[in-house]
Amino acid sequence: MKTALLVQFLTNGLIIGTLYGMVAMCFVLIYKASRVVNFAQGEFLLVGAWICWHLMTRHQVPFLAGFLITMVAMTLLGVLIQVLILRPLIGEPIISVIMATIGISVVLHGAVNWIFGAEPRSFPKIFDTQMVAIGQLNVETIYVLSMSLGIAGMAAFAWFFQYSKMGLAMRATAFNQQVAQSLGVSVRRVFVVAWAISALVSGIAGIVVGIVNGVSPGLAQFGIKVFPAVILGGLDSIIGAVVGGVVVGLLENLSQFVDGEYLNWGNLYVIAPFYVLVLALIVRPYGLFGTRDIERI
């Protein structure tokens, strides 16, 4: 019986890990383009979830239409934030841009609480079939959608950075902005595209998490939960983001199983990823797949 329960937990961990990996890739995308860690990532998830919920519940928009409208809205939000707030900071110290992202997170959090309220809300019923049988396991339909979106997102990111002109431009910009400009790369355009994609993908993840857990201000903490996956995989590695997300997802669910069946601490699944974060920083500060900076004197 415990073996079947363990398999169920590990399956859920693999599924939620792909979602973690997708959000982690958004961190990596911003970092690869501008060497900045976006501390407003969790708020992007929150905004996306609230927009889709509002369209479905207040305007009776079908889920697919609300999903697509939310994607457009989040893309515009990412563009506006980069153009209006972050573009004037190009060339300024990195710490100034990081502090700006913290300010953006506070403003977005306060704005959605003011507009939508702080009371938790549930999405209306979306799927006729709530559970899908995979072998002998029963998996929620939204988890299947989550994993499908995560895998598709990972494949899209991999292709984007390896083969598209904009992806190559982002890699060049992350390596050296001045050299990239001298080669004809528009650094401003790279930053706009990076923030637009990051907001878009985060909005999608926010919808999925909102459907599973409901929409509330606490959803923004998802960005903090994903951060150990980013550090574990490496801040500048797309593959690392995927691996780190899956590892954290599996670790969370394995910790929940051990805690529920043996330890009964009550919160091991919450703190376990941050133990991994600390160990990763001690043993391998640049992550499993991150680029190690070597300075010669």
C-alpha cells in the first residue's frame, strides 16, 4: 500500500516538477538576457491567474478564450514593464535593476489585491473529466495539462536558444552587451522580448497553479518556491532549469510522503527544497549546469 502511495507521490512530483521547470526557465531567460534576477516572477503568475479567473467568472468567457486573452495581456505587461521601468536603467549597476524588480513585485502585488481582493477564489469547473487513469494511477486532468505545457515549453525554449536569431542574440547579449551591439544586435529589443516571454510563460503557469490550488495572494510565493530549482540547475542554464525543477518537484513530494508516513513534522515538504538550495550554494555555487566563472590574475 505504501509503495503504491509512494509511486503516486513521485508521479505528482514529476508532473509538478515540469511546471517548476517552466517557471525556472523564465528566471533563466531574464538572467541570460540581462544578468538580472527577476524577483517579480511570482507576481507574474499571480496576475495571470487573476486575469483568467476574472474573465471566466465575471464575463463568462470560455476557458480557452480566457487563456488566450491572458497570454496577450501578460505579453503586453512584460513589454510595458521593460519599456517604461527597466529600459531607463540600461547601463546602470545590476543592483539597481534588481531593486527595481523588487519594487515591481510590491506594486503588482498591491495592485491585484486592490483590484481583485485578497480573498482566495476557485476557478470554475473546466474539464468534464477531473481525473485521468495512467496505468494504475489516477492523475488530475489539470496535472496532465500542466505536464504537457511544461514539456512543450521546455522544447520551445531549447529550440529558441539554439536555432532562432533572437535566441542567439540573447545569448550574445548575456555574454557581453557591448560586443553584441557592435555586431548589430539590438540590446533593447532583446530585453523587451525576454521580459515579454517571461511574463507570458509565467502567466500560463499561474493559470495552471490557480486551477489546482485556487487564486490568492499566496500564489505569488510560487516564484520563491521555484528559486531553489533555478540555483540548483544553474542561473544561466535552460537544461539546468528543467532538471532543477524536476528534482525539486520530486523532492517536495518525496518529503511529503516521508513526513506523512514516518516523521509527522508537518512542514518538511516546504523546507526541504531550501535545504537543497543551501547545499547547492555550498558545494556547487554555480549550479549543476551553470557556467563557472574563472578569473585569471
